[in-house]
Amino acid sequence: MEELILSVEFLRSKQKVVARVASEAGGVREYSGPSPGEVIDLVVDDLREEFESAPPS
């Protein structure tokens, strides 16, 4: 059986890019920055920390 453990949305306006992340362990959070690359880096760093510190399933 599969279960959703992570949801990520990327949105763009004229001034910034926003990522909304929802996960079991971290809840819902939002990141924003002037470019997609910067926002993706923030999301990846946060998720790496979250999943490295998560107990094994």
C-alpha cells in the first residue's frame, strides 16, 4: 500500500517564486525567493535535513 509522504507546489508571480511543501514530519511550510533555483535549493536543503533525521520506516 502506498501513502503520500510529501507534497510540493511551485508558484510564480512577476516578483518571486513560491514553494509550498507539506510533509508528515514537517507539516506545511512555504519558501520564497527571486528565482526558481534559489527556491529549489531551499526546499532541497530542508527536505534533506528532514528525511535524514527521520526514523527508518
